[in-house]
Amino acid sequence: MQRGIEIGRFITFEGGEGSGKSTQAGILANRLSRAGRAVFATREPGGSPAAEEIREALLAGEISQFGPLAEAVMFAVARGDHVDTAIKESLQEGKWVVCDRFVDSTRAYQGVTGGVPRGLINALEQLTVGALSPDVTFILDLPADEGLARAQARAEGAEPDRFEGQELMTHERIRRAFLDIAEEEPGRCIVVDASQPEAMVAEDVWEAVLRRLNP
Ligand code: TYD
């Protein structure tokens, strides 16, 4: 009897600047590999060759002159390509997809702080990801001033990108937006205290993955 290939799992990391998402996504991807799982570690904006090109334009601020709706559309175009050419295939091959930022970033940055109406954000989500939803989303939570200080220390004098350069108050609103999403969707989202030392954050993440997804 032939056994069908198991569909992979889809895990996303969300949070504000300097919350340690990328580090934690990397640590989790390594742990899953060591547990014997095939892993596709990826990020947004980007994750596919065409979407990486859009990433450059977005982070350089080339789209901001057209306003937040145009940015939301461009993030969505990039996401559509990433989902269609990389994520879906990986899941079908049974891989565990670990993605640094996904739809919740558009909800928070373009929706809440950019003021793009929720109906439009939902429509873009529907167009780009349809029924594909992460199995688990980690919201790495940290006061905005701590996150910005960490991001600045990491950048060592480099110019902030289009989104890092926003005001502290905007970053606080982004933090709140992620916490609101977690409250709305407790079945998908897990809030992790990102002010803890890196190793403790990683333990919280791993413990939740074991509990929810049993890798
Ligand atoms: P990146 O360099 O990946 O930063 P970070 O380490 O904070 O993830 O830059 C991604 C930036 O793009 C980040 O500031 C958030 C922003 N962004 C949006 O505004 N909307 C989106 O849908 C996504 C995916 C990212």
C-alpha cells in the first residue's frame, strides 16, 4: 500500500523591529532539522527571486511616494509570488516552512499604522494566500523603545530602512496591532515575551511547537 506524503507545517514569526524574529526563526529551523524534519526557512518581503526584487524597492522606500495602499499592494504581489512559487510546493513536499514575517505584518504596518482599510487588507490576503493560513504564528513581543534600541545597535550607524525610520509612537501602535491580532486569533497566535534572553525565547518557542505541532 502506498503512503501519501504528509503535508508540511507552516510556522510564521511576527513582531516589531529588533524583536529577534529572524534569530528565533533561524534557531527553530535548525531545531526542526535536527529533529529530522525537512525545512524551508524563508522571509518576507521576499523569499522567491521575483519577490526579493520587490523587497529591495519596498525597503529602499521607492514605493512610499505612492502611499500605504500602493505599499500594501506591492507587499501582496511579492507574497503572492512567494506563496505560489515556493511555500505551497514546500508544504506539498512535506517540508516545514518557517517564515520570518507574513500576512500579519501587512495587517499591522499597512493596515493599522498605514491606515489602509481592513476590508482592502482582507481582500489582498484573500487574493494572495486564499485559504492558506499558518499553523502557528509566534508574536515576539517587546516594548517598542527596547526593540528600536536593539535594531539601532545591530545596524551600527547604517541608515534605517523605510519602516525602521518611523516614529517611536508608530512602533508602539505596531506592537499593539500584533497583540490585537493575537487576541483575535488565539488558536493560531502565540505571544512570546521577547525581552527575555535569546535562549529563553527559543525555549518558549520550541516548547510551544512541541505542544501544538509534535514535530
Ligand atoms: P526586514 O529588514 O526584514 O526587517 P525585520 O528584521 O524588522 O523583519 O524589513 C522588513 C520591513 O518591512 C519591516 O520594517 C516591516 C516591513 N513590512 C511591512 O511593512 N509589511 C509587510 O507585509 C511585511 C512583510 C514587512
